[in-house]
Amino acid sequence: MFLLNDKTLKELSKNISINDTDEKILEKVYQADSKISAKADAEIREKVKALDVLDPSNQNYQDELQEKVNELVKIIPLQNRTEITQYVARRKLVLELFEKVLNVELNKLKDGVRIDEKLMHNLIFQQTSDNPNNSDLWLVNEDFIYFNGSSEINFSNLIIDGKKVFKTSFVEEEEKYLNSLGEKRLEKKPDILLFPEEGKCVIVELKAPEVNVATHISQVNFYANMLRNYTTSDFEITTFYGYLIGEGIEDRDVRGRVSGFKHSYHLNYWFKPSEDVTGFGDKNGKDGNIYMEILKYSTLLKRAKLRNKIFIDKLTSNNSN
């Protein structure tokens, strides 16, 4: 149940009494574990301190560095090394799955089922989840898994760090707008919202591959405007990063519908360096700004493959080490 270390239990066997309570046994185990961890940490620190004597300009530097690496690896518990291997292996499988989806190679898709937004969404970040750490958002950006955030949760129910993001009471003018034209704007569900730090928000919108992405450019700006104007004082957001992702993208549609977008020189995506996010009501005169990218799933896949290539190559090589 508690994933106790077998080695620790064997060493403690003579010190554990049949009369010991569960709590007492666990206390002895954890104390022994802490001593083992402290010893290992001290050894690791010594190995790291030994780096002081290395000289990168020395002809034998690479050999000496590798020797230090080998010594350090021997100290790091096998469990930790296994977790790293599993982490890289998962990334490899996710990348292969992503490619199979785009190439319509999954059995489900071969039967004529279309690649819908839900499929792409759950591949990257499970819908209705509020745990980016347990997602594959690294496909978009390595840092995204470390941020607070949510997936497919409507504005009125959005909670970050135990606090509601949007206000629950509004002045008459705000209330009128939020429900005008038959729309319930606080019930909108952005695909992915991430909050890297105070005053900042990342907005990610995903579209099915056959959808013309350019027709949805204003959607990201709308979400940014909602977050700029109708949140509580705890969420005074002024800086936004928007990502609109699909596969059906035409250059002239993107640059012809909305001015200011530029095409990148590398990796085939479109970006807009900065645009105002207008502040209304009590935010009047306090505009925010948004940086935005429009990119294809195939570009996303290519980027992620390049970032992870060295780790996956090491994992899948025939190197017996």
C-alpha cells in the first residue's frame, strides 16, 4: 500500500516488534529511509562538487566528464532512472500516436470516423481536466505542463488555486452584455486556459483538421477580452498568449481576414506580435495585450519531434549502456 522499500524492511526486520502498531512500524521505516536518502544525497553532492576540478579546455575533458556521469548514475536510485525512462517512452508513444491520427492510421479512423476536435483535444489535454501536469501539453510548449489551468471548463465554473476566476455579480451594463443576443457568454468553454503567473494567461483553441481555422481567429481574442474584463480582483490579467491550432489553414485566409499576421520563416506558422485587448467598465483605459500564433497540427508534431529527438534516440538506440 505504501510502496515501502524492500531493502529498508530487510535491514529493519530485527528492530520491528510484533507488538509495534502500524504507525510505529511506518515511523521506523521512514526514519531509516531518511538516513539512506541523506547518505545518497551527500554522495551526490560530493560528485557534483568534484566538477570543480574539470577543465573544459583539457583534451581529456569529455572522457573525464563521462567518468563523473557514470559515477553519479550509480548513486541515483534505479527507481528514479526507471521513471525517467518511462517519461521518455511515453513521449515517444504519444508522438507516434499523434502521427497515426494525422495520417488516419488508427483502426477507428480507418472505419470512416472523422478526426474531430474531441479526439485532438484529449490527445493533448483531457477535456474537463484541471491538471496540466497530467497532460501532454508539452506537444505545444514544454513549459505548459507546469502551469495552473483547465480544459473545457466554462468561465462561470473556472477555479484556480481554490478561487473563482470570474465575478459572480456584475453591474447592470455588464449583466446586459453577458446575456445579450441570446448568448450566455459566461457559459463559454475555452479549450485550454493556463495561468503561468500573476497577470498572464495562455489560451489554446483546437479545431478539427477539416475546419478552416481562419474563420475562428476572433474566438481567441473574444476569450482574452472576457478574461480581461469580467474576472475578480485576484485575477487582473493583462498579458495573453493565444494559440489557434488546426490543419486547415490557408495563408491568404489568415493574412487577408485579419491584418497584422506574419508568416514565420521556419516551421510554417503565423504569428501576430501584439494586439490590444480592450478594457471596458472599471477596466476602461487599462487595455491588455495578446501575442498570437496560428499553426498546424503537422507543424506541432514536427516541433515536438525535434525537441524530443535526442532523448528518444538515446532511449531506442542499441547502446547497451
